[in-house]
Amino acid sequence: MRLFAAIAFLAATPLFAQSDCTMVVTPTSFTIPADSYTGEIAVTQSTGSNCGNFSVASQANWIHITAGQTGGAVPGKVSFTVDSNSSANSRSGIIRVSLQNVTITQSGATCLFSADPKNQNFPIDGGTGSFAVTANCAWSAFSGATWIKLTGGSQGSSNATAAYSVDANQCVSGRSGSITVSTGLPSPPVVAITQDGSQANLTLSATSATAPSDAKDYRITITTGDGCAWSAFSDVSWIQITNGASGAGNGSLVYHLLENKSIVRTGNIHIGALLYTITQQPPPPPPVVLSGIANAANYSTDGVCPGEIVTIFGSNLGPSSIATLQVEKGVVMNSLAGTQVLFDGVAAPMIYTLAGQVSAVVPYAVAGKSSTKVQVLNQGTASNTATINVQAASPAIFTLDASGSGPGAILNQDLSINSSANPAAKGSVIAVYMTGGGAVTPPAADGSVTAAPPPLLSQTPTATVGGVPAVVKYAGAAPDAVAGLTQVNVEIPAGVPSSIALPVIIKIGNFSSTGAATVAVK
């Protein structure tokens, strides 16, 4: 045990130390400027004797022992040099003299740095660039953006040139980044780098769409560079972006159209600076339905004849408010407020049009046919097709109340309207207005307005008043009226009884009026 205690005592005792020696180093610290430096450390004995030799070692690679580096006898000295500090940061190192430390504290250099040019701009294709670094201290450069890459001269301790490259910009918007020259100073030089973008870097799968009126979802594909941000918005309430209002890089956008219950409408989705225009159609028009065709005077449905004025019944045949015939250059138009009536594809002159019924004049071209196909067009929408018999005549007398029966549309000889209060005299001539007289000679053009001399009925008519045969004085087109309105002048027989309602019958060929129209005779 005593042997181990002795060994421990010796290990704790400095080799140079002697029991009667105290070694002193002077000074124990140095504070020096950033420039290179030469200094000395004195090693003395303050008490005792026989201090022996001392040891010396530098613990920093920038501190160099130039004399006394192998130690020496006390008293003695240690000479050293210190390299200049090229850093802006101060530093400390130690020279160890036997068991005592001498601290060397060196100030940081007064560093001056600059980079030129300070700002550079690049096109979308990118490129290479460089900048000059002016420095008297250590520095290093680093990029603040992944698309800016240092390619040479990125560090040094004096003047140098740093090189870099800029990647192509695949985005619409321009971008900015920087290279910082790191110097350890609070405000190091910065080279600001900007790069242009291009609208061509954003494309859409289409720039417009036309959609039906019903509510439905649709998709737009968006193509742009990786990581390039984009956003979208709708400028109308009926276009709703339901997914993908923003994104980065390639993507897609889903939008929903609300049902259109009105007229055609247009709106836009804005994607970046691009417009995606959507036109939504109105709801389809209700079906045009043709339900019946009748003589316009007495509503007979037996058949039609050339030049007959007819009334067609149905739904959605024309406008909600009545539109009446239009004459251009002496011809009654065959299209009225978007309505047309076709007989075997031939447009007929239009008398009036209304949603529930229209009136037209049967084209003279149906003559000689056994039947004709009738169809109504309303704003380009076609009705169902009705097939009706064609006959040589369909005589029917107009009535004053347009009911098809009662007082007829008859003028007395003095051109006054015949009525119970204004009866015709026996032996006088009345003018009976009717339709369905059939072909005329010479032939009349469809829609023409009858001028003098008016054409006559091709077939010879006969007439009765109150069942008594009456002389027909004239039978032909009504002057100054659309071709198809027929006027038959009849002499009131002397032998008819006086009455406010004597039936008038006009017979043309094998076809007769019904006798529902009456005349007043005094």
C-alpha cells in the first residue's frame, strides 16, 4: 500500500518542480491587433532554487514558438510569433509553459468587402453570370435559391471573381433570389438576381367551352412548370370552382355549372392571366305541338284547298302576344315573329301568329294533290307533322264574331255592314266574304295582294239565300286583300221571306258551305 501511495504522489507532482522552487511566467496574457506579432514570455524563479528546466508548447496553429521551444533552465525566455488574422472575428490561443498557460487574444481584422455588380437580371431561359469580390479578409459565397448555382470562385481571402448559373424559369411570374458573400459581418454584400417569367409557361387544355343548360361538373387541365404557383377564380356566380382553385405545377380544376333557366349566358374562369370562357345554352324550347288544322271561317276540318285561309291549333306555335300579317313590296310575308307554316315544305303566307294558334294561306301549289303534310316552325323548332286531305274547294263564309256561325261578314249594296239592324233589301246585291274558293284564273301568286282586275274563281259557284237559289253576280278574289280571301256578290231573291237570319250557302264545284252563316233581309 505504501508503494502505491508513493507512486500517486509522484504522479501528482510536476516533473520540473522542486520542493523549494516557484516558477513565474510573465506576462500570462497578450491582447494583440490583427496584424502579425512577435512577443516574448519571461520564465523566472520567485522563490527557492533548483527549478530545473521548463517545457513549452503552442496549442494554436497560428501561434509559433521561435525560441525556447524545447524549454530551458529557469530563468529563461520563450519567443513567439503570431500570424495575422484575416478574419473579422477575434481569436484566442494558448502557449503552455510547463503547467502554466499564457493566453494570446488577437483582434479580428478590419475587413472591407464589396461585390459588383449588385443587381443582375436574366431572361426566362436563364444563363451564366459573375461578380467581382473585393476583400481583404476571408469570405465565402452561397446561393439563397435552388435555381441559382455557384460554379466557381465561391471562397477566398482576397479579391476574386465568383461565377454562377441561373436555371430556366418555367413559371409565369418572374422570380428573385440572391447570392450572399458571407464575411462574418452583420451586413455582408449581397448580389440580387432577378429573372423574367412568361405567360407562355401556363397553358390550358382549352380556352373556351359551350355547355348545355343543365347543371353539370367539368374539368380544365392546367400545364405549367414544376412548383409554379397558379390560382383561379370565377367572375360569375353560376360558375363555381369546386376543386383546384389553386395549385403548383401541373394540375386540374373542376368547376360546376348551375342550371340555366333563362337566356344564353357567358362567364369566365380566370387562371393566372388566362381566360377560360364558358357559354351556357338556354334550356331547350318547349316542344311545338300541332294539334289541329281548320278552315279559318267555319273551323271545318274536312280538308284544305288551294288558297284557303286556315287556322292551326296547338301549343308553342308562336309568341305569347299576337303578331299580325306584314306586307313587304306588295307581298304578305311567309315568316312572322319567327313562325312559319309549311305545306309539303313550302312556306305559306302568314295571317297572324300566337302561341296557341296561327293562321296562314294554303299555297296554291297543293292543287291536284290528294293530301299535304303540314308543319309549324317556331324559332327554328319544328312541330310534329300533320297530314290533311286536299280538295278542290272548301267554301266557308266568315262571320262577324269569328265563331263560324251567325251573322256573316256581309256588306249591303251600299257597302254598309249587314246586320239585324241594317238588313239588305230584296233584289239588292250583297258582298259575301269567304275563303276556300280554290284555284283562281288567272293564277294568283302566294301572298300577293289582289289588284285590279281581280282573278275569278276557276270553278263556277252557286248560291242560295234562305234556301232560295240566288244569282251570283261576281265570284273571285277580294280586291286589296291577300290572295285567298274570296268575295262572292249575290243578289237577294225577291221571293225570300223577310228575316234577320236567313242562311246563306255558297257551293263551289262539289263542296258547299255549311249554312251556319246568315244574312238579314228586310
